[in-house]
Amino acid sequence: MSKNKSKLMLGIGILLVLLGGYAFFLDPIIGGIGFLCGLWTIFLAIKALHGKSLFKDSTEEDEKR
């Protein structure tokens, strides 16, 4: 993933966390889900910014054996 896409993903994650925190006071279930999705998106964006792949590739496991 390119750096620009990772930065966009990070921005979306921060926005989700903020909006999920706001929505939590209106509806705790929807707000909590939005907050958790935002945290997960931030985690994936930071991982992508460091150059690591987002998901494990099956070929990487075969090469290690």
C-alpha cells in the first residue's frame, strides 16, 4: 500500500474514532462499534505506514518451511 493511501486510511480511522466517541453518548452500541472500527483502522494504517503487509500471505508461510 502506498504512503498516501496509508495516510488517508489513518485520517479515516481518526475520524471514525472521533465520530464513534460522539455517537457513543447518543447510542452506546453504534458508537462503540464505530469506535472499535476506528481503532482497528488506525492499527492497520500504522502497520501499512511501516511497510508491513496488512494480511499474511500464504506464500510467505510456504517459503519459511
